[in-house]
Amino acid sequence: MFKHITVSLSFFMVFFMGSHSVYSQTLTSNPVQTLTKNLDSGVNALLLGRMGSLGNSPLADNPNGFQLQELELRFTSNIDAFLRGDITLAIESEDGEFIIEPEEAFVETLFIPSFTLKAGKFFANFGRHNSLHAHSFPFIDAPITNTYILGDEGLNEVGLSVSYLVPTPWYFEIIGQGLSASNDTLFGSPTNDDLAAVLFVKNLWELSDTSTLEFDLGYSNGKNSLDGTTHLYNSSLTYKWRPLEKSTSRSFSWTTEFLLSDRENSPTDKRVGGISSWAQLQLKKQWLLQARAEHLGLPKPDDGDINKYSALIGFVPSEFSMLRFQYDYIDDASQTKEEHRLSLQLNISMGSHPAHEY
Amino acid sequence: MKLLFLYLSLILFVSPVYGANKLNVITTTTTLKSIVESIGGPLVSVNSITKGPQDPHFIEAKPSYMVKARKANLLVAVGLELEVGWLPHIIRGSRNPKIVKGKAGYLDASSFITAIDSFPLLSDRSQGHIHRLGNPHFLLDPLKTIKVAKGISERLISLDNKNRFIYESNFKKFEQQILDLHQNWTTRIKKTSVEKVMTYHKTLNYFLKRYNLEHAGSIEAKPGIPPTAKHLISLVKKANQDKVTCILNESFFETNAGKRIQKSAPLHLEVVPTEVYSTPKATSYINLIEQLVLSVENCSKQLDK
């Protein structure tokens, strides 16, 4: 995952954006403000406590106890009048050791009407959940459909993206992406010159001043390590409601996402699909209630279905901190295990934080 | 494939053409929309991103706003980081290079005024949701609004020079109207017995300052954070001691806390608009300020009873 090309790209960008702000700093008498204006930097920390009925047995996905789930360092800046840079470094524990990894490092254009070109390493625009950073996941963990089909890191590759905002009365965006086909779960292409194509179409209608409906479709294909082609399909539907008055204390949203992978020549799990559906209800200013149901088995994995049900209660003192308590029930036929799990997560944000995707 | 082609050609060619020849302006708030309409009249078609009853601090960057911003010739924002949480995202998503910060199509209204309540650069978030660069609710001061309206008229002229005289004369009309009303508003507020006012948020500081009313405290202890019981008790004490006669509770915020203070102190609570259309009667910029003045008069009348 830790690719040479990505590392050098991100270092180049840090150098570029960093040096620019230092340069401006010498020109004004107001260094703090200039610095923050030129390079927005922020940190997200996710602290996690977990207790599961399977304890620390090898069957449990995650060990019990407290852990630093992830630290995200994010730097964004307009590089000049033409380009914007965005870098996210993730520090997380892998096999007991902390590693730092460039989660995203890309530049995108600011000057082309109707189009945005993007280059670097980024989460592919493919479905509702894939492009989210861990700190903005709707639940403490990613849906099992995403982790099982796309892998733990999701579809996150080095490549290029062209997106076009089609001139229609509703929001209609077409995104074509050419990415290195290195995702182990899906493609596992041994060389960097194999590309996976990802096409994503996003539609959003404003049903009224208070509600929207989004319908997205995604398709991807690329060569896999078994001399075959992997096809990926995705579709999702999201409904969101938020009143005009008291808009910070009432809201509702509901997303349902379907994912399917078809890996030619694969000896196991040739065709695997799943559906994940989650809803969020806010009845009071600082409180969130959420529920999620997931089914992996459309078509079934070789070893059998996995079903998972989650409930979450969130306390959000401000935009910059959030405490979430989640219960999961996992019924995994593949390993004939059942697990009850409780998780508590503190999610904090320091420094500047770019707006979240709607 | 045929179907896809048909679908694509339909959406590409049937998309509507909005207000041909008019300058397409997008504003972040309804108050700015009302001001731009006063200056541009029928020469501009104006859309506001926030709707009246919506608090402009907390807007989600809906993709449908990007659709609105895509064809804009001019974007007018309040500035002072009021829209920092969502506007940059909308501008980027609109892929409209004309309205990028620094271009002629981007206008920051705060650049025409001097802000109050600005905090030292190093103040931090333990103070709540503060605007480091200053209080962004300056349009509630009619005299500051005149300065902003002048800036808007100059920008409209630079984008549409052939109609220069119309923009100039509309601005002069607007300026005169506000100056006349300002006289009237000043006299009316002076006549009331109201001197000290509490609000929920620091939204009304510019208005209060302009009309010589003292801001005696905010119901929220820190911006953006709901009040604690302890803070409410201290406000009741203050209201009694300092003879605060009026709570102007901005319509964006709940009134329960204010009503609790009203029960224990001799003051009157009025729900007031802070943006055009944030209450039904605030139908234009002038009516917005008129509603605020009426509320101060109401406080006074209620207490004289």
C-alpha cells in the first residue's frame, strides 16, 4: 500500500505548499493569519474502546480494549489560481506498530468551467461510502460490504480523474477515473501499468427546500492477477431531510448502498455482493440516533452469508468533537460465529477542517 | 446504447435557459439578495443560497447549490468567515471559474466595512464558535449597509458597464431611502424607555450600537453552545440589577431559555428577524430593520402597561 510514487508526490506537494506560505509570511507583518490563509491544516483523532463477546479470540475482527483508531493529518491549500492541493496523512496501528501512510495526496483544477481534473492518490468516487475518511464515517466502522468487497482500505489508488458537471436543472455529475489496478482484494495487478477504469454517475434532486434525493451508479473494471477481468458494480440511494427552521436540532437521512464484485478466474468468492442500509435521526441539538442493517450474500460468499445489525447513539457537543456509542450484532455463517460488540469512540477535530461532502 | 444517447441528448438540449441577458447573481443570504435587487432591479436575476428561516452559519454544502452557482456572473458573500464552513465547497463544486475568490465575480461584502467584536488572532475554540475576524452581522446596521450597497453597485457597473447609470441612480435612491428611514428609526428608538437589551447570540450588536442600545448579555454563554442553568441564573440576576428591559431573541434560536428569564425578571421577550424573510414580515431589507425597531417599541409598550 505504501507506494513509492505516492510518497514522492505528497512530499513534493508539502514542499510546494509549505514553501509558498513561508514566502508570503515574509511579505506581511501578520504571519499567523497569512499562514492559516495559505495552508489550512488540521488533525482528526479517533480514540476507540471496544468490548466484544468473542473477546480476543482469533475469530474476533478487532481486539478488546482501548486503542488509537486513527490520526489524520490534513493539509489543504489553493496552490495558485489554477490548482488546489489536498493531502491527508493517516497514522494508524498495523500489526501492533504505528505506520504513517499518505491516505490521499492529490491536486485538482480550479480554472476549467464545468470540469474538474484531479491527479494523485485518492479515494475513488465509487459509491456513497468509499470516498469518506474514517473520521466522517456515519458509524464507527465501515460497512462490511465495503470492507469485504473493496478491502480494508477501500478503493484508494493513484491515478487521474475527470469529472463533468452536466448542465441540467438537477445536480448531474459524471466522473471518469483511471486508477492503478493495485487493490489486492479486487485486482492485485503486479505492475503499475495496468489501469482500472472507474465510472461514477451522481444525481441529486432537490425535492423541496428541506429534502433531497440522491441516486448514484458506479461501474469499474480492470485486469486482475489471475489473467481475468474484475468487474465492480455499485448503486446507492440517499434521502436527506433537514428543516429550514431550527436546522441544527432536527434532521433525518437514509442511505442504502449495493455493491457487487465479479472476479473472473478467481478460485474463491468469484461473485460477491451485499447491501448496506443506514439511517440517522436527530431530535435534539447535540444528539444523534442511528441504525444500520447489512447483508453480505447477494450473491453469497463461498463460506456463507454475513449479517450485521448496528445501533448508535451520538453526543455532539460542538462541530469539533463527538462521542459515539455503538452496538453491533454480527451473524457470520462463514465462520459459524455470532458476536455482540460494544464500541465507544471519541472523534475530535483540531485546526482547520474543510467542509464535508453533503 | 440508443437509449443512453437519447437520454444524454435530452438533458443537454432541453436544459432551460435562465433569464437571458440578465446578470446572474448568487448571494449567500436573503438580506444580500434584497440589497442586490434594490441596486440591480430588473437588470439582475438574484438567487440566495440560504432561505430566510435558515441560519447562515450552519448550511450543508448541498450539490443543488452548486447547480445554482454554476451559471452565476457574480457571487456576493457576507465574509468574515460566516460562510467558511460551506461556501468554498460550493464554489469549487460549481466549477465556475468566474466566481472564484479574487476574480471579478466574487464579492466579499465585509471588505467595505470595519468590523466590530474582532478577537485577537490567537483566541481559541474553548470560547465557542467565534468569528476571529469580527462579527459578521454588520448588515443590521443601516449605515454600514449603505457602504455595502455602494460596493455592490460599483461591482455591477464593472460587470455591466452599459447600464452604469441605472445602477448609479438605483444606488442613490436606495441610499436616500435608508438615510431618511434611519432618521425616523433613531427618533422612534430614542422615544422608548429601552436602554439595555439581551439577545440570544451576538447577532444584533451592530444594530444596538447604531441606535445607542446597550448589549447587556447573551443567552448562550459561548457562541454556538447552549446555555447552562448557572448562566441563566446569572442573566436573571443581571436583568434585575441592571434594569434590562428587553430580550430580542433572534428567530434562528430557541426561546425556552429566554422565556425562563422573562418569568423571573421584569423584562419582555420579542422574537426578531435577523435576515430578510427569517420571519414572515421581514419581506425586504427595509422591513427587516423596521421589524427590529418595532420590537424595541413593543418591549417598551409592554413594560409601560
